[in-house]
Amino acid sequence: MISVKISEEKINPTNSYGEVTDPGVGGTVQFVGTVRNQTKGKKVLRLEFEAYESMAIKEMNKIAETIVAQWSATHVSIHHRVGTLEIKDIAVIISVATPHRKVAFEACQYAINTLKERVPIWKKEIFEDGEVWVAAHP
Amino acid sequence: MISVKISEEKINPTNSYGEVTDPGVGGTVQFVGTVRNQTKGKKVLRLEFEAYESMAIKEMNKIAETIVAQWSATHVSIHHRVGTLEIKDIAVIISVATPHRKVAFEACQYAINTLKERVPIWKKEIFEDGEVWVAAHP
Amino acid sequence: MKIRLRAFGIAKDILKSGVVELDEDQIQTTGDVKSYLSKAYPEFDDLLTFSLAVRDEYQEDDYMLAENDEVIVIPPVSGG
Amino acid sequence: MKIRLRAFGIAKDILKSGVVELDEDQIQTTGDVKSYLSKAYPEFDDLLTFSLAVRDEYQEDDYMLAENDEVIVIPPVSGG
């Protein structure tokens, strides 16, 4: 089962886990990405996430489908928040449930790496003295 | 910060995540081990977990300390349930928060592998027609 | 050719709008759109990279555009 | 030497008790305890492996026991 979602609602690890578990699953690996309070020592006030939603959902589905096909994952959930996020808010949760735990680690790591490379979502860090689109410039 | 616990209480991913996150942490990897409904095709009714508690806590602390030392993890939480667990109950949750996500995957995988090798906890599977201490025999 | 640009993130700031309508004879491919953007908005060349998508898929530079296509301008992504 | 065995999991089933008091002249090391267990309870040899711990640490076979030590009998663990 694949669950892919982008929303402004808060997300939490227990809900994400609930989406991938079933009585036949023995091991689940989750990645949780959190809004940090600083970037290179500079205090971040909050973040704004923006998505090109239809394509982001499509790319997230590709990641989930690859995981099911290549790592025999039983269930995959990828949820990303958009809108204004405060420090310590969760931006993304990826959960991968597989029959064998080793591949769950590999698959979950593949998912977050590929999401950060390809999925059209952008974050802007808001500082006291300005704002910056993360990773835009070399 | 290290949190290591063995208890009969239910455990959940959000609480475990809450123990390792702080405003400076960007990425958390969690492993959740769940009670499965079958072993080699045979229906499991429930499980009973038993621990040699003082030594299990000591071994779990060693794992957490190794992760902090070798992978520069910021926070580690390892909680294991004991007593009678029903199908779909969570038996163990390990959460590792690090500044860089790659090492969080490695460290979390090291933690569950080492826990399964060294920590004195035993599980008995209860079937309709008997019970078996898991992994006791070749 | 008539196309519509739709921009996100810093690309929207550079274009000063999320949507820009273009009608440029020299634009036939996504590669032509990239050249046009670099010339018309030099700030695009300061970016680490930027990509174009059509119909919700990343497209290489040789992708042939059709009249009234919507071209998505994708600056470096930073989700997660 | 007088020692006390404390057993968990299947080891408790084999010993038919969680705690067994021993007073055996030939027991000086953890290795001696292993030999004693294999002889007195042949089911230990059917296990995949079994280890001994003293003072909450796994001990090799040459660990010298002291009078009244508590020796933990650890069959293959299966947590997680």
C-alpha cells in the first residue's frame, strides 16, 4: 500500500507508522525531518514550504513505487507539509515497512535522498534580517 | 541525551521521537519492531517477552553510548516492551537523531542489529498448539 | 510560440510573478526557454541549477514544446 | 565452589527453575559451569548457543568465579 500526501496539517510519526503497519509486517523504518532553529549558526525564525503539488505528488509516488518494486516493501508512506512551519515542526515523514529490516533502512534512505533531489518542494528560511530560498545558490 | 527503558507499558513512535528531537536536530531515523501474526506460515496468537533487566539496560546503554561516540548522534532512545504482547503491538522502538541524516540510518541499523545479537531479552511465541522460545534452537 | 511559464520558489521572485505568458518566435524547445530566461533574467545564471517541467515531468533541453504549453520553472528543490 | 545460577528463557525451562544453587568442587570458572550444565542437562547442547554473564557482563570461559557468585545463564537472545 502506498500513501503519498502533501498538506498544511501537522504530521506525526505514530500516524505515519499506522499507515504502513499491518499484522504481517515485522519492521518499519521511519525518517522524520524537523525544522531546525539555525542554519550555519544563523537563527531561523520559521520556514515557509511551497510545492508544485501535482508534480510533487507524482514524484513522491514514483519514489514509493520504486521502493515497492526494488526493495519488496510492503507499505510506504511519504507525507510532506507545506505552508508556514515553526521551529521543531515536522516537515516530512517517510515510513517504510518491509518483511526484512535491512532493506527497510536502504529503502527509507533512498526515499529521503531522492525526495531531496527531485521532488518540487522549496523551503524559504525566515531570519530576523531577511529570508533565503534554501539551496538556490551555489 | 540517551534514553533507555524496558517496561510493560505500550510504546509509540511519536513519544520516542519526542525524546530525541530538539530545536537543533534536523533528521531522525526510527526503527519500529512489531509483533507479527505468523512465523514461517504458522499463526501466532501472542508473544511473551522476558528480560534480564539490569543487564539488558546496561547493554542497551552501551549501544546508545557507542552511537553517540562513533556516529556523533545527538540523541538516542531505545525502548523495549516486556510481558505479554498481542499481534500488531510494538515490541521495540529505536530513535536516533543526528546532525547529518546519513549516519542516523547507519547508527539506527547498528542499534537494532546489536540489540538482537546481545541484549538479554527473549521472546516466546504462543501458537494454538504450543509455544516456542524464538531462535533458541538451530 | 505562445507558452505560459509557471514559476516556484526563487524563480517566482526572479520573474516577479508566478505566471508569465510568452510569445517568442525563437522558442521551440525547453532548451530555448532556458536560453530565453538566462538572457531576459540574468539572475537565473546565479542559481545552482534550474530545470523545466512540462506535463508534471522533468524535461531535457530537446523537448519539443506545443502551442500553449505550460512550462514549469523549477529552481533547486529543498524539500525534506 | 558455591554459586547461584539464574536462568532466563528456555534455560529456565531446561533447569525447571529460574534459580539453582550449586555447590560443586570442580567449578572454578564460567567454562566449568558450561561443562557442568552440558553434562547435567544435555538439552543445553541442543541450543544454538548459550552464554554466561556475571555482574551484568558477558564472560568468556576463563572467567574466575568467586564464592557465592551469581551466574546468569543466557540462551540465544531474541529481543526486537
